[in-house]
Amino acid sequence: MVEPERQPGRAATIEALAVAALVAFAYLLLRTAPALAAGAFMDDGAYLSLGKALADGDGYRSVYAVGAPVHLKYPPALPLVHSLLWRVRDDLAFVHAAALLLSLVATACAAGILWWVARYRLRLPALLAAALIVGPFLLEGSVQYFNLAISEPWFMLGWASCLLLTPGASTRLGWAVAVGALAGTTALFRAQAIVLLPALGAAVWLQGRDWRKAGALVVTGLAPIAAWTLLHRSLVAAGPVSTQPDEGAYASWAPESLVDAVVDAGSVSWSNATGYWDVLPANLASWTWLGALLWMVMLAGFLLGVVRHGRDHPAIVLSVAAVGAAVLVWPFTQDRFVLAILPFAGLVIALGYRSLASSPRPLLATALAVMVGVVAIRQIEIRGLAEAAEPTDTAVRFHPAQLLPANTEFVIAASRWVGSSARPDDRLLTPLPSALWLYTGRRGVNSIPALPNVGSSVFDEPGRFLASRVLEDDVTLILLWNPNFLITRDAATVQQACPDALEFLTLTEEPARVAIFRIRRDDPCFVDRFLEPARDATS
């Protein structure tokens, strides 16, 4: 039997605001974002650059990329927000700081809303809510990612707001329309949020068996997405469109047939599951086995919550399942995708363990305290390891607290050299091209493109990617930084085969040692050694 919902009052609002303030204060205290360069994560640089393009009247274009092509990947809502900041003040430092502040506010508001839902809709004990809903916001990875000028904070805020309003959608048509509009808008911040529409529509139908309200939610949500799709297609038709791997649309990797789609979904899901399993346990505990055990405990709680409360709270359960499935089949493995789901999954996990007792018993309370202590100690350890010059922990090596400061050092070193020594018309083949455009105005090509976990890679044939970018985008400078990047192997292959194709210019000083080469595009070796053989093989 479902207990009647507690009527929230002033105390509920104060609690939610206190949680939001706590999360905001923790983020201000723990984040490295203010010391990071704009664009140190690549996505944030793209969003900021798109916002500037809109503010300057250039349209929805990747102004940081060679040719300033129509942007194909990210949806428009966050660039629109950033365009407003650029209109207020055309200054990168101001816009970056303001965008970081908005991300922090969005994350804090999401935490406050989820606390309100947990305490006054689900009637969860404060101990469970604090550990399983607020706790995920305070993981070291969450603090670093959700402080950036990227879409996750806005996605989480939109999702949490939908869960707040969905119960009213089963009884009132106006509420269903409002939830649909909110979910559709959230999908314009983050494309994966489109799965919220069928999930929430199904939840509304399950609660009221009313096709009209469920249909109104889905149709209303699809309206802004359809409008943007039509507008975007007209922009793409007018062109230009880039052939750069990192500028392709998300649908560019989609298989052509249903059979291929099923096969790819299976292989990607397995790849993602194993990839996340290799990394995520070490984010919770110093010992991998203990971290894996904690994840299994959370999975068991989630399944228990689904079985016992799936019918009572379908919006929460179905939306978490839908977003989780989308992340599992999304052919890009990134821990931030999972971190964004954890507070929402925490609602279901808390419901599962709450069903074992109306209030936390000593054993459950002790287990929660131990879990929180183990995880908290690991977060402190991760920060210390990440700040080391050469972290040996593989789970930390690509952690945002390590990766983002290192990227900032590269952006600073590269921007200084490009700003003082590059030619005005130079085009860069470089990591983080959106960041370098923000600081120097030079357009470029991303030399470390984000590639899907399915199909062939642009780096399968050493040297071919570099040669194709030279001929298609007329890049004139290549910036090499990390020896582990595949572009470094490409450059070494080209240099060995074509000794006159790359002219060494300089190696920047510490802390970021960036090797810079001028590219001699007219060297016929690019075509003869790296492009013609591939053409002969396909003819």
C-alpha cells in the first residue's frame, strides 16, 4: 500500500535550499574549474565558441574549425545560453566565469530538487537521501565535471524538474504539456535526454491509464526537437559541412540496417560495460574489489527498488532505466555519463533499501556510514594522486582532476606560442582547437577526435589521418604534445616516410612541452605515400 504523500511546507523548501547551498559551497570549495583554461575539456570550448558565433551573427557554425562549417553535433540550447553571456560582455574571461557559475547553480538546483523529491514525495529517511542522492554529487569526478561549462548540469536540472512535475501530469492535461515541453527543452541541452519523452509518457499512462495525457506529453516534447531539426537541416543544406571526424553528426556512426544496429548495439554495450567496470570501482574505493562490491550493493538496491516500487513511482524508475540504456549503447565511454545518472539512480536504490525497514536500522545505518567513509577517503586520495605530476593509479591517470589541469597547461603554452609566433592565416592541427581559437583566433582541426567504439578508426592506417587533414583542410601547423596520442604516431610515420613534409619549429618550455612543426602541404609525398595506396586498394 502506498502511503499518502506528505504535504510539503516551509520546512521542505528550507531543507531543499539548504542542500542546494551545501552542494554549491562544496563545489566552490573543491572545484579546479576557475583555474582551468576555457576549452580545457574540448566540449566546453565548443559550447562557448558556438555561443560567440550566435552572438556575433555568424550562425550556428563551428567558428573554431577550418572553414567555419555548420555545426552538426551539439544541440543548441546551451550555446544559446552562452550567446546571451557574450552579448552582455564580449570578453572571454567574463563569459567563461559566468558560464561556470551557471553550471554550478544548475547542479546545486538539481541536487535541491532531488532532495525535495526524496524527502517529501518518496518519504525517504534523511540518512538514505544524504548518502545515495546527495553523495553522488560530491564525488571527485562529479565536482570537476559538473562545474564545467558543459551540458550535464543543465541535463540534470531538466531531468530533476521533470520528476518533480510528472506526478501532476497523470491528473491534469496542462501538467502533462508542461512536463513534455520541459523534457523536450532538456533534449535541446543534451541529445540523450530525448529518451525521457517515452519514459515519462509511459509513466503518465501507467499512473492514470490516460492516452490523451501521455500523448500530449510526448507530442509537446517532440515539438521543439522537430522545430530545431527542420531548422538545422536547412542550415546544413546551405553548408558548408566539414569532413573533420570531430565535426560529424552523432548519426554519422549509426548503422544503415536494423541487423547491423542490433549487432553494433550489442558490441557497444559489452564494450561500454567492460570499460566502465575497469574504471568505476576504483572511483569508490582504494581496493578495486571493494569498489566493485559497493557497485554490486548499489545494483542490488536498484533492482530491489524496481521490483518493490516500480509501479508506485514509474517516472523515476523508467527514466533512470531509459537514460541508463542510452548510456550503455552510446558508442562513447565516458565516466561523466554514469556520474550524471547516479543521483537519480540513488532515488531508486534508496527506495529499495527503505523497503527493508521503515527507517534505517542500526545495521543499515552502520553499513551506510562505512560506505560513505570508504568513498570519502577515496575521493581525498584521488585528489592527492591527481595533483601528482605522474600519477601511477590507472583510474586517476585520466581523471578530470588530473586531465583538466594538464590540458590547461597545454592550452596556455600553445596559445602563447601561436599568439606570438604563428602567422595570421595559419591553420592548426592540434588538440583542443576550440580552446586555441578562443585565445588566439586561429582555426584548426582536432587531432584527437572523439571516436565511437564501433567501426573503423581514422587512425587505423598510420599517417593517413594527418595526410588527409593536410589536403582537405590545408592545415599549416601541427602541435604535438602527448606521446600517447595517436596523432604523434601519425606524425612520426609521415616524418619517416616524407622527411621534407614537416619542418620542426620549436619545443615550448615546461610545464607543457609542445612540439610545433610547419607542414609543407605541397610535398607530393602526402598523396603518394598515404592517400594513393588507399585509393588503389579500393579501385
